[in-house]
Amino acid sequence: MRFLVITDFHQKKSMLELINSRIEEYRPDFTVFLGDVTDMGTGEEAAKIIRDINSEVYVIPGNCDPRDMPKKISGVAHDMHGIGREIDGMYFAGLGGSNITIFDTPFELTEDELYKGLKQISKKGMILMTHVPSYGILDQIPSGQSVGSKAVKRIVDEFRPILALSGHVHEAIGAVERDGTLFVNPGPARDGYSAIIDIKNGKPEALLLSLRD
């Protein structure tokens, strides 16, 4: 299995050409979009952006997306917000939005809401799709403060996904393995970042891509 991971697009439509060139070059089976499709935009705007990606897309909303985005994109992509499903023989569980921020963005959830939303769809060994990262892993802002979700960390600790995908923290780009889970933040697509994930014999590998690649 191979798929492209993008996140934090923030309505920068000029980057669609680069995303589609990645799809043409790496031939992923599908694309995973981890939210912030828009920048405080509408569900209709999100659908128009996703429609222009030349791939099958599985998507969750970010904190800068509208609350109705999951409903609005249903005709152009697979909504994964609060949903678990088998994709090509692997189990994916997705939940969008973020924990509470100082910015009062449209799609913020309490830690309790994040935990309950994920708990009911989680399975051992899953691939986890969240916009906000697990607390303490790929979640530091420039000041060094961790802003990830303790609820997501709790889910990771309980279910041990093989892969935990997130975005949200633009500066915390990377791929880190901890206790059998590969954590990946591909970086903001608005700045030309993405990642290719290959899963071979149940083990994920990540290739991080930037504008220079």
C-alpha cells in the first residue's frame, strides 16, 4: 500500500499543481488529507479544492475548517471524521478538528470530545488520522511548548496504532517511531510539504517531501 499524506493546505490553491505532480510521480493508491483544507473558509470551498486533486481522497477537517465540511465534501471525497473503515485491507480511524486553542478557530473540541470520538472507532494496530498531534510528539511550537492533544496520546497508548498521522503544528515536521508507532507530520501543504507512506508487511515507512525534492 502506498498513499500520499497532505495537511494544512489553508486554501493556497497554487499548491494544487505540486500536489498533483506528486501524485503523478509517486503513483499513490490514494491521498489522505488531514485537514485545514480551508483558511476559515466554507464547506463548498473545501469541496472545490478537493475536487481538483487527481486522486481518491480520504479527508478529515482541521480546526480552520467549517463544522459542516464533512457533509459538504461527501460528493468528492471520503469523509473520515469520526469514522473507522477498512481501506485496501488496513483499518483507518479518523477524527478531525483540534483541541482548544487560543485562536478560537471554527473546529475545536474538548479533550473529552476528542477522546470519546476516537475511542468508539479505534482498534489495535490501526492507522490513526488526526489533525492535532499526540501530546509530546511532533507538537512543539517555536517557543518549545507542546500543544498536542492528551486525548490523542491516551488513544495511542491504549491502542498502539502502527501509524499516527497528524498536522496542525506547522513547525513540527518529521517522522518519529515510538514504542512501535510511527508518528508522521508531513508539514504544511501550503508551503509545499507532503509525505509518501509505504506499508510493506504491516510496517509503515515515510518519505517526507518538500519544495526542494
